Amino acid sequence: MASTDETSQAAPHASEIDTPPSPQPPPEPAPGPGARMPRWLPRALVLALALVAVFQLAGWAFHQLLGLLINVLIAFFLALAIEPAVSWMASRGMRRGLAAFLVFLGLVIVTAGFVTLLGSLLAEQIIKIVEDFPAYLDSVINWINTHFDTKLERVDVQEGLLRSDWLRDYVQNSATGVLDVSTQVLGGLFQLLTITLFSFYFAADGPRLRRALCSVLPPAKQAEVLRAWEIAVNKTGGYIYSRGLMALVSGIAHYILLQALGVSYAPVLAVWVGLVSQFIPTIGTYLAGALPMLIAFTVDPWYALWVLIFVVVYQQFENYVLQPKLTAKTVDIHPAVAFGSVIAGTALLGAVGALIAIPAVATLQAFLGAYVKRYDVTDDPRVQGHRSSSSSTGLVTRVSRLREQKSGERATAESAEGSSSADGGKEEAPHRTAASGRA
């Protein structure tokens, strides 16, 4: 039995000795110049290049279509402005397409009649200025000769003007720029036609457009989209209403001035100033004031100066008094927000941004107002900017407490110093007694 146990114990040792060691995996060779790249690297490079190409293509397409997108945006807000009139006519049984057509036809007739009337007026006044130019020139020359002791003559001045180099260069540049002006006019007409067509489609197919938009959204989102659309219609209509009121006030004010000065065509000029100054952003004020000044100059040069002064003063009154109040009431936004939105819209989209900035911001503010939770404000005088008596009393109390605390600390320190000096005197007394006893 012992041998058997020894044999059984020796067998495993023999098997362990005879069994060869398991082969270890060879070490991976270091990457050299001829090593293969990972399989994912080509795909990653292709994906990165594809993303860059798509981004470049999208940027190029957006830059090329920016003009069209701006025209569509203007058409959309114009359709929102005429939406109440079209909906009112459609609710009376008229087809929506016919109602939109009649509204646009009325706008075109009024605009064309106004432009024709102003064009004839402007042409007549230009002819009158050209005919009276020698008389104006004689009056200016006489004034210069009287005040500066000169001997100028109208013939010499006219010959000097006709033979001047700047006039010759101006005529040449004007002749070469006729083609550019024609191209700009044609481009403006095409842009106006594009805006008109898109506005007509948006106004005539408004219900169909809303239905198509809501068909791809869940019911909860559909209600939000329809609510935002209704808010946009109301705010845009309010903005147009406020502009109409300001145009009416501006027209009446300028009519009174022109009528008092005896300027011809005062009613037409007043309507021109009111409409152009309100519905053409940025440069509308200057265009509106230039025509009355020109016509007032034909009556008396000093009248043109009076018109200029009145335009500047009234513009300041409108910017700081009239416009903030009317805009805040009809569009329901703060005057500072309205002013800032116009500046931001001008910086982003130019004149178009200045025109649609206020209704866009008003729509966004009204839509987001439903999702902002508001709380009742506590009846605290500090809300109105007044300091309450309790706060002032508390401040005085804190100051008095601080003074008492400092005085108490000072008294404690003095008492501690006094006690330390007394202890020192008691310790010195035994030493003096012992010294005297030794002596």
C-alpha cells in the first residue's frame, strides 16, 4: 500500500516534468513604415470629408437663396397684415382667393394712383425750378455782391459751371451708369412681383397652408402652432395699425406747416410725408422731408429751411414720445424693447429687418408669455424703489450694537490689564519683605 501511494504521488510529478510548457503568443511587432492602417480610419476620413462638403454646399446654397428667403419673409408678414380683411370677406360668403385678389387690387390701385399723382407733381415742380433757376441765381449773386463787395455776373457763373471738369465727369459717369440704373429698376420690379405673388398665395391658401403644417404634427403641437399663427396675425395687424396712426398724425402736422407757409399741393405732400416716413424704414424720414423742402424752395428759399427745422424737430418728438407710446399699446411691448428690436433687425437684415422686427418680437413675446410662470409680487416699498423704515431702523440698530460690542471689548481689555498689574504688585511685596529680613 505504501508503494502504491508513492507511485501515485510520483506519477503527477513525472507528468508535470514530462509535459512541455504552453507556448506563449509571440509579441506584436512594433508598427513600422509598412504597417497597415486601421480599418475604421478610411471610413472616418470619408465621413469627415462628406460632412465638410455638405456644410460648404449648405452655406453656398443659403448665400445664393438669401434674397429669395428675405422676399418670402416679407411676403409672409404682408399676408399676415391683410389676413383680417381677407378672413372678414371670406366669412361673408366670398371665396378666399377672390377676397385676397380684391384686397391686393385695392392696394395696387391706391399705390399706383398715389405714385402717379406724386410723379406728376414732382415733374411739374422740377420744370418750375428749371425755369426759375436764372432768377434764383441772380438773387444769390446780388446777395454775394452786396455782402462781400464782389462783381460777379450770371453769365460768367454759368460759363464757369458749364466748362467745369466736375460737371463733365458727372455727365460721363451718369451716361455710363444708365445701364446699371436700368438693371436695378428691373431687379426691383421683379422683387416686387415676387413678394406680391407669395403674399397672394399665403393669403389665399392660408387655411390649406395651416392644414398642411398641422398634418405632420401631433394634436398638442397643432394647437400651439395655430395659437402662434393667431398671435402673429394680431400683432402684425396691431403694428400696421400703429404705423397708420403715426402716418395720420405726421400728415396732419406737416399739412398745417405747409399750408401756413403757402406751399402748393400741401395735402399731397402731407400724405407723402406721412406714408413714406412710416412705412419705409431707415431712409424713409429723409425721403419724406426732401420733397417738401424742394417744393418749398420754389416758393422761398427760407421756407425750405423752416421745413427742414420742422422735420427734424417732429422726428425727435415722434421717436421719443409718439412712437414708443403707440407701439407699446398696439403691439404690447416695452418702448425700450421696440427700439432695441429695430436696431437688431437693421443689423441682421437691413431695412427689411427694421420693418418686421417689432411684429416679430411682439409675436415671440406673446407666445412665450404663456409658458412663463408668474407670481404675485409682495407689497414691499422696495419694489417701487423706496427704502422702508424698518430697513433703516435695522441698520441703525446694527450700527449701535456694533459700537456697544466694541466698547465692551475695550472695557474688558482695560480690566484685564488692571488685574494683571495688581497681581504683579502682590508678587513683588513678599520679595521686598524677604530682602528686608535678610538685611
